Amino acid sequence: MDPSEDLGPLLAYMRSRFHYDFTGYAEASLRRRIVRAAEKLGCADAGALHERLSREPALFDRVLNEVTVPVSELFRDPAFFRILRERVVPYLATFPFPRIWVAGCSTGEEVYSLSIVLREEGLSSRALIYATDINPRALQMAEAGIYDIGRMAAFSRQYQASGGRGSLSRYYHANESAAVFDRSLRERVVFADHSLATDGVFAEVQMVLCRNVLIYFGRELQDRAFGLFADALCPLGFLGLGQRETVQFSPNRTSFREFEEETRWYQRI
Amino acid sequence: MVPADLIARYRVHAASHPPSAIAIGGSAGSIETLGVLLPAIAPTALPILVVVHLRANEPTRLPELLGSKCRLPVRMPFDKQPCDGATVWLAPPDFHMLVERDRVFSVVIDEPAHFSRPAIDVLFESAADAFGPALVAIVLGGASQDGASGAARVRQRGGFVIVEDPATTEFTVMPTAAVERAQPQIVIDRQGIAALLAEITGGTSA
């Protein structure tokens, strides 16, 4: 594929035909993922992919899955979840009905991690979680809460390292190939379609988790997302980002203060 | 030492395309080589972008280790951090490091390439697009083919590619693949690469 090929026509087509707007995504990594999507469908370049999609729009699902990178883990970055448990949950507990937004929840690993922490800290009957994503297939998987059993050993280690109070296996039923998470963990989770690129704020929340989502956005789109989080969060509400993410390079940095540097926790000011 | 004709080859390239960045990639076995290369880098205004294959989730003291051998600060970038000069930018473990066209970093967790994250190909391809002929890319020893297609992209974009001579390194797969795929301008041992880095950075101080 020609590395300088203009992705513009394909992105404009995906926006108008399928209502998915990737025009504000960070170009270098988006280009890699589009090339991979094209390769998997046997298309030589973005132009060929464009043409193929216009003939077979049903293929868009697969393209969407390649482009939106559903890569996640339970208790990814254990130190982050330790701060959540020890320093952020006590803040949430001061609200009668704390609300939490997991923005870009993908296949749900963060949602279940969060839900487990809330349960162990006695907040699960009061807290409400909004889990949103643009990818309907990822949302379905999040709602199902079924993960490859082969991943559980690593997830258990991360859970333990994050300060988990017991064994992760208490929260799922294992069969030969899958770990099926306890449905009670999602009793107070609302899964919904929401785009950080095009949709607005839908509720006031006390905490936003948006980890390793914004890294795929260009700067303007990141600014938009940080603006949404600033609008959604109540004063002193918490924003948790991924390990290499920061508000520092966004004009919206003035809406936040660093709460814990090592694990990328911010607080709305 | 570097034969004079190789230095001349670089100078001819740099005369029309003064370098804007240097990208270096190698596998874990090349950390020792970096210990030879980094001290040769003069205080420079260029960003130096480095990918070293490391195992994920392994706490790394590599920034401190490399920093102790280097006249420039060694840092790991955050996503969307400007790719400033006078800095050695080391890809964080378990992330790919890319440079966007507006010269900021993207630090992402896309799938590994050649079983590696960070991957040299991912850095080189993005840097080739961002810097074009003003990029100097260097492939060191390594046991996978990572780096070869990235180096080829750098050449395709008119950049300058240097590969560690496979005959002089313990880990030959990576430089051999890069030589085959990218037709580098220079293939030389690590002492030679160090001398070239001194030449490249010598005239570019801030």
C-alpha cells in the first residue's frame, strides 16, 4: 500500500454511510489499522477497501472491529486499581448514589474490574456505572462478560497485585474455554452506544474512567473528550487515564489537577 | 573507523536533506550496542527515537541505564507529547511509539508486530511518514525481522538507513532482513555507527 495514500475519501465515506467518524483519530496508528483491515479483506489499499465496502456494506462490522482496537485486560496496571480502591472509592462513598462513566469500555474488562472493586468496598448497591462505546459488537461482549479462560491466570495476578480481597475466581464460573462473569456484577451497569467524537454529555458523574482510548485520537478530538469529561464531572470528581495518557498537552488541562502522578489519576477543579 | 567514502555518502545525502530526527531500533541483545552508540551522540537539537525490545510488564531501569551513558536526557513519551529535540525518546514497555505528522507522539497498544510491542517497524514507518528524507534510521542486532519493513519505508520516503553489519553482531536475523528489504545506504559495525552518529549530530547542536 502506498504509505502516502490519502485516507480522507475512505474516512468521509465511513462517516456518511455508516455514521462512524474517524477523521479526528491520530493518523499514524489509524493508518496501520486500516491497512490491516484492508489486508484481512484482501484489499490492496484504502481505495480498494472503500470500493469493497460500497459493494458489501455488511463488511463494515469487521472493519470497525479492526479500527476500534478492542484490546483490554482485567486490572490492567494494578497500581491504578490500588489507588482507585484506597483513595478514590472513599470519595465516591461520600455520595448517596455515586455515578461512574466508563468511556470507551470496549469489551468490558474495565467495567468488571471496577465493579469488583466497588463490591469489595461495599459500594456496589449504591453506585451506578454507565459503560459506553461506539462498537456495538464490543458492547455486546461487555454485556455478556465472557472471557477466554486462558487469560484468567494473568488477570488473577493483576487483581491480587491491585489489592484484591480474595480470589478472582469467586466472580466467574469457569468452563473449558471460558470464564463467565457473575451477572450480579453488571446489575447496576448501563451499557450504551456513545461516541466521544460526536455525542454530548448525558449525566453528571463523580468519576470517569477512560483508559487507553484517547491514545487513538488526534489532539483536537482528545480536547473534545477532555471537555466532555470536564462537563460531566462534578467538582472534585475523578478522571482515571491510561498509563501513558495525560491532560497536560490539552487546553483543557486547566479543568483538572493531578491527583496521583504515577497512575494517571486526575481531579476536576 | 568509518571509511571516508561512507562519511561522504552521508554528507551528500545530508546536504540536500539535513536530518530532523534519528530513529534507532534493536532487540534486547542490542542494549550493549546502545551503550557504545549513545556516548557518541553530540549534544544535538535532533530528537533521537529508540525502540528496544523488552518483555512486557518487566520493570525496566533502561531509561536510567541509557541516561548514564548519554549527554542527552533519556525519557519515555506520553501520548501526544511533542517530539522535542535534544532528547532521547525511549518507547515505553508494552506500548508502540509512533510519531504523527504534526510531530507529536502517539503511544498506543495496537497488536504486537513480530511479537514485539514496542515494535521497530511501527516507529520507523510512522517516522518515515513524519520526517520523510530528513530521517536517519538505524537497525541494530536482533533475533526477529522487526525493523526491516520499517527501514524499507524509510528508504521509500527518501530517508537514510544504516544497518549494523550482520557479520559483526551476535544477533543476525534483524540486520540481515533489513539489509535485504531496505537496501541501506550504509552497513557497518557498531564502532562505525558510533562514528557516523558523531558526524550526524556533530553539526546539529541547538
